[in-house]
Amino acid sequence: MAIGGIGKLVQRARGYAQANPDKVRKALDQAGRVVNKRTGGKHGRQIDSAGDKVTDFLAPDAPKDNPPAR
């Protein structure tokens, strides 16, 4: 994918996240739980922080309902 294509991809991801913030948050939480389980819970705070940052980037107005990763 060309560099210009990445910008379009980011814009599409943002549009989807803004239209579906609950789905995006659910997917990020699920991914965080999987990664946290694989790492034995050693990086829970970092995983939660990364999920919050992705949510902020894609959908800045999305609610931050972020339970700890398990």
C-alpha cells in the first residue's frame, strides 16, 4: 500500500470508530484481554493505556468505559 493509501485507511478507520464506538471499544477490550492473558498479566496497565490511546485517536468523543484487562 502506498503512503497516500495509509491516510485513507486511517480516515476510514476513524469514520468507522466514530460511527461504532461501542464496537471498537469492545474489540479493543477483547484484544487487550487476549494479550494480557498471553503475557500472564505482566503488562495490564500498558495494555489498558494503549487501548485508550487507540480509542482517543480513532474516536476522540467515544466514552472511556475501560475495565482492567484480564
